[in-house]
Amino acid sequence: MYGLGILKGLGVTIRHFIDTYKDDVLYGFRKYSKSQDNFAVRQGTQATGAYTVQYPEEKVAVPERFRFTPFLVVNDADHESPGEDWCTSCGICSKVCPPQCIWIVRGTDPATGRPVPQPEAFFIDIDICMNCGFCAEFCPFDAIKMDHDYEMASYDRTSVNIHDKERLSKPFSYWMKIAPTTATEEADARGGWEHSDVIKEKKKKADAEAKAAAKAAAPAAPAPVAAAVGEAVAAPVAEAVAVAESAEDEEKKKAERLAKREAALARKKANKGD
Amino acid sequence: MVDYEVQAPPTTGSAQDAATYLKARFPGVVSDDTRPGFQGVIVQADKLGEVAQAIRDELGYNYLSSATAVDYLGAGDHMEMVYHAYRISGGGALNFKVQTEREKPVVPSLVNVYPGANFQEREAYDLYGIHFSGHPNLKRILMWEGFAGYPMRKDWREAYYEGEAKPFESRWPAGWVHRAEERNVFGSNVRYPADFDLSKLTDISDQAVYNSASISGMGVDYQQDEMETDQLVVNMGPHHPSTHGVFRMVLKLDGETITGLEPVMGYLHRNHEKIGERNTYLHNIPFTDRLDYISSMGNNFGYVMAVEQLMALGARYTPPTRRAEIIRVLMAELTRIVNHLWSIGFFLNDLGAFFTPMLYANAEREKILDFFEAVAGSRLMCNYMRFGGVFKDIPDRIRSTANLMNDRIRDYDTMEFLSDMINERLPRFLEEYDRYLTGNEILLERTVGQGVLSAEDAIAMSCAGPLLRGSGVAYDVRRADPYSIYPELDFDIPVGKQGDLFDRYMVRMQEMHESLRILRQLLPLLEETKGQDIMSGTRAYNPRIPQGESYGRVENPKGELGFYVVSWGDAKGTQNPWRYHVRAPSFINLTALGPMSVGQKVADVVSILGSIDIVLGETDR
């Protein structure tokens, strides 16, 4: 019969129409309530009918890996050095950025002129950023991450769309909040919740302490053996001494580095005041 | 002269056999390309027509996939046209090249042998300034007529020119920001031809279109004998809802019947390939997303395959891991469904089934995009594949936690979500869609017997994808020249019978069923390889690519997507491609638009264009 195909098709349309409102009636118009479970069902694979999200009153939650524009991770407010950048201004993100929207001024020590592992300035031109996520993927220090905040419309693109370091910096706790699983995975890879440099130094310090302790204990116990073997033992002892010395050097260097870092930070704060 | 004994032409067998035959058949004209990492043969320019004829008729390479130019400035100082021809029965490429001087480059046109070379030669003329003798309609195709210079040439510099290659020096370590815009936009690198009159801008740029063979004779408003119909020229687009973007068709009409059609494109042109040559190899991956932005996963796939082929020329190369290949195919097939849902939805829109079918299709598409978003981080611009693997493994859960921005929570098991989609939701939807529309009498009358493209024409015009298969040619790169893990998967290639609009619609519907069949085979493989590496080797941000050329092609939803990449310059391996060319299926499929539309009514050209399924991001590049 001519027209049967059209009728069949109209049947599908009416089915969709009914499905759209069926759940509303079944759940007593819970679609319009703030109920969480309803939302999850209707966004899942079991949902039937049409379902729209009333943006901006409600928003579809974005998954953890969602990437919008980058932000810089800094220490939390309750950290022992609050607000310190995780970025070491190594420049990998600016090299790996496909549209070249990242600009970094490497920090230098004014006294020695040597680079310090802190960016003096950091800019991202949001107009140019293509939200690819390479900077976050290739950052060796987990210092740059992709944000979930997609509401960045503004009335004047020329004045606000270049984000400076102040605008880009967000505390580490924010990253843990928007991407808990990823943050945990990364912390596992680093070996702790701290910045990888801090973890490395802690580990070095612990190793040095352990070795020093081992050294203190060593001469007492294996003395008879040493007498028996003679010269063979001399070498390891010498090595242990060398290790102890280098551990001391490490301490000195670390203190120097910290001083430099603090000097750079103080300078930046002074600049900000100007 | 040595007399070579000419053997019978090998109509099957490798490209090596074909090259040997050609060298014997045309002594002194055809020679091997001996540059390290390069394949194929170099043909003398003046004999190209003859050799191409032999390649097509004697050797059976009847499908010209890609024709593109390369500028070897500072590396031999010549221009080169590179052709990749395939046999429609399957197998590898025969790669033949022609070299010509840079100053006055002339190459014989191959439009007579391969009509599919038409647009590609115009593109080479437009961007490289190579003159094709004997081309029927040699004028600019992507750039406008008043443009001075040839932007793909190595010595041409764009507005905002900053450096020959990324990464730029100014970004680090003294990266004080400045806006490129603040510098003069119309600086020294924007020029007009000497005889160009800016006050006559519109006339000059349009006259070339109206003078083309298919349209000429416009402006005459006279009455025919019987029907008293008028002849007139109508511009459809560039801003027209049916053209799926900024695309323009200049139609020559006799009453309502189309007597000539001239596609005008390039409104979205951004010189993607030039950008690609400034970029490093890695930088290009997210740029490929922006080509066919409906199926970015497929674009990534083609590009990383092309670069992996180049990497394989070097010593330290490990192919992608098995899990990476499985995930890639999973994404490629989901993308095919995403794309076909979109294209069928809009095709029905074009037929007048206004937005209801399109929205039903899109509701399903959204669910797949949810999955992409959870895995890759973005719904459309996935940027998911990497050299040697993929970005990240599939997460355990598709989770959206409440945070500062959102108060809604979602939390599904990823594999459960995926298998629900593949085993239940999508098959149910496709069955419903069939019931909804396939038997619809209006749809049948609008599509059956309309916009017919014969199999011979489809092959000759280098059509690809559902357009080619709708015409009854079972050519699918996944089977004809298999890549990744497709050889071990079980699926069929749906083909049409008549090559009309309905056949293309049905081929797309069937392809979705076939993709689901592939996906169902992938689910156990994903379980099997769970926890294995998704990346071979290290994740390097600056891979060095050895010297050579490669042509990586995949069966993208819209047709064969190819990437021709040349690595040149630094013997230790370069960071930036010397040549990066995209064989865009949307672009080349448009060759068939004119021939398909002539004789049809003006209302049908909308549906014919819809049935080709173009995306302007890819057409214009």
C-alpha cells in the first residue's frame, strides 16, 4: 500500500514523543528536580526519548580527562611554601605547543645570572590555544594541567585573553578536585603527593641518612672479618666515606638552591608590588 | 640505444614489477627514484601522458589516488609532481613522479587519462604555480583570483610570518608575550598582482568562475521554444544552509533543469599544509583533527600511520603495540558510526525531512562522543593517536565528578557502557531508523534513480568511500590495502547497484552495521589485552624522523584519506616535515558533483551534494 512507509515512520516519531515524557510521568517530573540519580540515568545508555540539559541553570558534568585551557599548578595555601610554582621553566610545554601560544620567561638569579627553576613570567594566549593538551601530557613535572572551566567568554578579547601567571595559577588541591583519578595516578608515578623535585630531595636525604647510619654501624660489626680479609675491605669503607661527603655537599647545594629560589620569589613579589 | 625486451605487462603483482616493466617499455624516459627513503619511478615530463596511459591501460593502475606537488627549493631546486595510482582490485601504490624547473614549471595534464586529477592539478597550480598543459579549466581553486604568489612554495611567507619552523625561538627562555595581531597585518608579505585593480575587485574575482566551460553564456535571459523557460545563472552559497558550510555552487539553469555546475570552494582555506610544514611532526596531530572535524579519530589514524611508515625507515623503530592497534581500530570504527549518523541525518534534512531524523541520529552520536570525551578528553577534537600508540588507555570508568564548575555526577563502567552501546543501543537504533525512513515513499521517490554515478565514472574521477561503493565498486582501503589489525577482522564491504542517492544512503546504513560487527569482535580483544602497554617506545616530544617519503592512507568515513609526508634536509632526522599533503576525500569527491547534477532539477542538487557528504574543513584545508 502506498504510504505505508510514511505511516510506519510516523509511528516511530510518536513513539519518541511518548518516550520523552514517559519517564517524566513515571518519576513524577523528577527531571526538573535537582535529583542526581535521575540525571545519571538519562545521560546513560538506558535513556529513552529526548532529554535536554537546561544550560546555564544546569550543566553536563565533564569527565576527568576533559581538557579546555591549561593552568599552572602551585602549592596549596596550607603548604609549607604556599603558592610556590611547580613549574621549573624548562620550556618543554612551549616547544611542544602546536600553535605556539605559551610564552615563558625563565627565572634567573640576579646575583649570579644563572637560571633558577622558577618561571619569572608565564603567558598563555588563550585566543591561540587549541586545547590539544600536549603541554599537560609532556610536562615532566606535572606542573601544567588542562582545566575544566569552559566559561571564558568576555567582552573584550584584546585585554583579557592573554593569561599571565597570576591568572593561570591554581592550587594543587584544585587539580585533585577536578581530576582525582588522574592526580592519584600521577602521584603514584612521582612517588608522593609533593612536587617531584621535593620528593627526589627527600629521597636523597633519606638515603644519605641511611648510609650515614650504616657507616656508623659498619666499623664495629665486621671488624673481625676485615682483619681476616685484609685489604679487600678497605675499598668499600673508602666508598662509604665518599658517599657521606657527597651527602654533605648535597646538603650545601640544596641550601644554596633554596636560597636562590627564595631570592627569586622575593624579587617576583617585589615586582608585583610595583 | 640498448633494446630492452618488453615483457607482457604485469596486471597483477607488486609496484616493483610494474616499475621494471615501465623502464623496459620506456627506456630513457622512466628511471628509478634513487634518493634514500624514496620509492617509485621518475618520468620525463614531456612523456608523462604516454606513460600514464600505459600505467592505466597496460598495468591496470586505474585509480589515481593522489596527485600533489612538492617544492624542493634548496634540495635540487626543482618542482615535483607526485602521483599515487592504485589498482581498483587492490594492492599497493605505483608511485610515479615528474620533475620540472621552478621558474617556469610546466607539466602535461593528466585529466584525459585520470579525470580525478582535475581538482588536484588545479590545486597544484593554485598553490605551487605549476602550469598543466592541456588542462580544460586551469584556474585557481582554493585561493582567490587576485592573490599574488603561490603560497605553498618554500620561499613564500605568510602574514604574521615568524619563522621557518616551530618551535619558535621567541617563546622560551625570554618569552615576553606579544600579540601577532598588533604587528601590521598587511605588511610586506601581502601583495597583489601588478596589473590588479582593487576597485574592480568583485568583477575580476567572479569573472573567472562565470567564464568556465560549464557556466559560460550567462546573463542571457531569453525564452526557449516549448516550455518558455529562461536560462539563468544562480549562485547557491557560499552562505546557504544546504551546502553544509561555506561552499558555493554556480548553477546554470534552463528553467529548473541544471545544464552546468561549477563548484567554488576555498572560503575556509587556511593553508593547512603550509602550517603543517612549519609544525613539527607531533604538532600536526591536533591539526589533523580540524580537517574532517566530524571524524577526527580517523584523521589522527591516517597521519600517525604515515609518520610511522617514515619512522620504520630508521633504525630504532618499534611498531605500535597490539593493544594500541585494537584501540585505534575501535576508535576508527566508532568514528565511522558517528560520521554516518551525522551524514545520514543531514542528508535527510536536505531531502526535506526537516531535523527530526537528524536529531534522532545525533542523540546516538552524542553517546559515542561521551565515550570519546572520557577517553581522549574532547568530543570532536580528539587528538588521541600518537606515534607508536595512543594518548592514554581507556579509563575504567566514565566518571564526571562534581566540582567547582558542575554539580552533576555521572559514573559508568566504561566497558559496560561500550558494550551496551555496541550490542544493544546502536543496533536497536539502526533497526528503528530503517523502519522509520528506509521504506518511506517520499524518500524513495526523491532518491531512487537520482544523481546517478556509474562505476566507471566513479573510478575515473577518483571518488572514494560510500560514493564509490554506492556505484557498485567494492573498493575499501581496509580490504584493498589492509592496515592495522583489519586483516584479522571479519566484515563485508557493502556496495550499491545503480549508483544513485538511495544506494549511497543504504551503503552508509550497511556500513554502520558492518562497523558494529567489527566492534563486537573488538570487545573480547580489549578484554584480552587489558593492562598491556598502549605505547611502544618512549613518549618523545621531538621524534627525529629519517629521510624519505611515505603515503599513509586509511578508509575514513568519507572516503580514502591519505597523508603524503616527505622528510628531508637533515640526514640525522628532521623535526619538521618537508612536505605534508592531505589527500582529502571531501575535496576529490566533489569532482563528481558537476557530472552527477547536470540534467537534474535544481532541488536535487541539494540532495546530491548531501549524498557526497563533504566537510568544508577538509575540502578547503
